[in-house]
Amino acid sequence: MSLDDLYREVILDHYRNPRHRGRLDHATGHAEGQNPLCGDEVSLDLVVEDGRVTEVAVTGQGCSISQASASMMADIVIGKTIEEIAEISRRFRAMMDLDEGDPGIDASRPGEALGDLEALQGVRRFPVRIKCANLPWATLQEALQGPA
Ligand code: ZN
């Protein structure tokens, strides 16, 4: 199996079996994001306690890239501090080529420590889909800004 095939499997698995689906009635942060180019929607509830994200719930619809990215994001941010999430988000942006050559990140392996998210790195070859992959992260930033 090629690396591309492996990545495709990981993305499809998250798309078909999205992690942390649902809503939280006790959320401390909420945000909704849309990507009109593709028709993607992501709605995010989360709970932050003592500077740490303890719960995340996602609903949404759209293409496999946007929904798989949302599932992977929820998986990786639960239990992390705001600072750790900022670092993950920075690595994700570097992997997707969203920031011009971030000097703090090894350009040969920007997806390191991103877990399943590394499977999305092939998306950067398709600039129009980068917005799909980044939608959950942009929505997360907004949800972290404060109360619903
Ligand atoms: Zn999309």
C-alpha cells in the first residue's frame, strides 16, 4: 500500500466514523464555520477548564476532507492546554503551507506529532481543498475566544 493510499484510508475512516460527534449543553465555547466554496459546515462546542480543553463535540456536513479534519482535530485537542493547541495548530498550518516557511518547524517533516492529521498533508497539492482542511481549525480558534 502506498503512502497516498494509507492517507486516503485514514481520511475515509474519520469521514465515515467521525469522532466526538454531537453537542455539549455545558460548553464554555462555541463557534460555527462555513466554507462556501465547497459547502462545508462545522459547528463546534468545547469546554475549557483551567486552561485545558476537556471536551469537544462537533457537528457538520460537507466534503470528506473538511469532516475528516474536524474529527482528527477533536481527537487531538481533547486534554491539551491552550498553549499545546497553539503549537499543534502552528504545525498544522506549516504542514498545509498556510504560513510562508515557519522557521520554527522542520520543513522536511512538518506533520510530525500530528497523529492522524498527518494524513491530510497530501491536500496541500490541491489549494482549493486547503480551505476544507483548515475550516475546523479556524472554527476552533473562534470557539476558544470565549463563551457561547
Ligand atoms: Zn470541502
